[in-house]
Amino acid sequence: MSGGGMESVARPPSNMGNGPNGQHAKERCGNFQMPLHYPKYTRAEYETMPDWKLDCLLRDYGLPITGDVEQRRKFAMGAFLWPH
């Protein structure tokens, strides 16, 4: 290559909109959709959060739901709480 210009890259045709409700997009990208808002719970709220709510929060952000409830709670606090 010469000239240091940008190369053109051929892309396959997009099928993202084909099928019912963009089915091809779901197959290609999975069902994960990033939530619009960052969770704003306090440490105290994480410490008292019910198991089901903690699992929903982790699932919503595509994070693993493994270990016992205390391990999941610590993981969520590590992922979402920022030191001040």
C-alpha cells in the first residue's frame, strides 16, 4: 500500500431490520440492551437489597449472577459504587 490513505472495507449487507421485531439483530447481538441510567444506590441500600432485586440489577447490566448472595452483593458494590 502506498500513500498512507484509508482503506475501504467491504461490509456485508445489514440485515438488522429484517424479520419480526428485528429478529436478525437479536440473533447477532443477543438480547442485552444497556440500561439508560447508572444505578445510584448507596452502600446501605446494596447491603439490604433483596436477593431478587440484586439479581435483576446484575442481569440488567449484563453482569454475572454467580456465587452466594453475599458474593453477588460485594460484586455489585464493587461494580457500581465509586469511592468519593
